[in-house]
Amino acid sequence: MKAKIHITLKNGVLDPQGRAIAGALHNMGYGEVEDVRQGKYIEVDLKSADKESAKKTLDKICSSLLANTVVENYKYELVE
């Protein structure tokens, strides 16, 4: 089973990398870009008997290592 994990900054948290990307896009002539928020994408292969145990494992992995839950949100999709 494969998990596709997306980690993004919570709303209200400053995103200096997103601002730098937005500035670069404006300098390249993409004035219609209003804002950019950057994040992380991670794929994890799991040996799990069922989706429920996979979800429990992923929640532990994300909250303890992959995401700083004080300033980041995470969501994942399970693909068999």
C-alpha cells in the first residue's frame, strides 16, 4: 500500500519560500500570480493488513516526524 502525503503550512504562518517564489514569478512576468504557498510531498510504501492500521501508522509517522503540527497541516491518500 502506498501513501501520498502532502504537508503544508497552516494558514497565518509566514511562508518566506512561497514569497520568494511569488516574487520570482512576478519578475518573470507572471503578474496574475497573487500568492504562493509551498510545502512537501512524500511517498511512503507500507506493509499493512488493512487501511485502518495504515491510517493509524501514518498519523503517528506524520505527527511525530514528517510534519511539525504546530505550524503545518498534513493529509494523505492511500493507494493500493
